[in-house]
Amino acid sequence: MEKRVLTLELAVEQNTAMCERLDRSMAQLTHAMADLRVQMVQGFAEVRQEIAEVKTELRTEIASVQTELRKEIAEVQTELRKEIMSSNADLHKFFERKFMWLMTAHYGGLLALVGFLGKYLIDSYGK
């Protein structure tokens, strides 16, 4: 019986030592988890800060790209207006020349008709 008591006492001592080690391990784990939480919060804050910085950079880049695009669009619009005005002037000159040619042909035909009528009248009344 004494042997059993000694065995039980030894087992209790071993269990007590293991429980103390388990308690220390749990305390270390709890402390490590708390440290990890602090690091995660800091990491999240850093990531949020980086995201905010990237957003700001992107906004400035977008604004500069928009400004450049607006400038290019304005330049293209100016060039197109110049081309349209030039082609409009060319068309105006073309139609003006064609109109003058048509008027000349019309008046020429009219003069020829008046000439033929005059000749017909002179020939018919002159006899």
C-alpha cells in the first residue's frame, strides 16, 4: 500500500508539474496571441495608410492624365475645326467656280438664242 501511495504521490507531483508547465505554456500562448493581435492591428493600420497613400497617388495621376487628355482633345478639336474650315472654304471656292461656269454657259446660250432670234427676225422681216 505504501508503494501505491508513493506511486500516487509521484503521479500527483508529475501531474502537478505538467499542469504548471501547461499553465505556463497557456500563459505564453495567451501573451503571444495578445502580441499577435497588437501586431495585426499595427499591420492593418500600416496597410490602411499605404492604401490611402496609393489612393492619393492614383487620384493625382488620374487628375494629371485627365488634364493631359483634355489638352489633347482640345488640340484635336482645334485641328479638326481648322480642317473643316479649310475644306468648307475649298468647297465654297469649288461651287463658286462651278456656279460661275454655269452662269457663263447659261448667259452664253441665252446670247446665242437672242442672236438666232435676231437673225430670224432680220431674215423674216427683211424679205
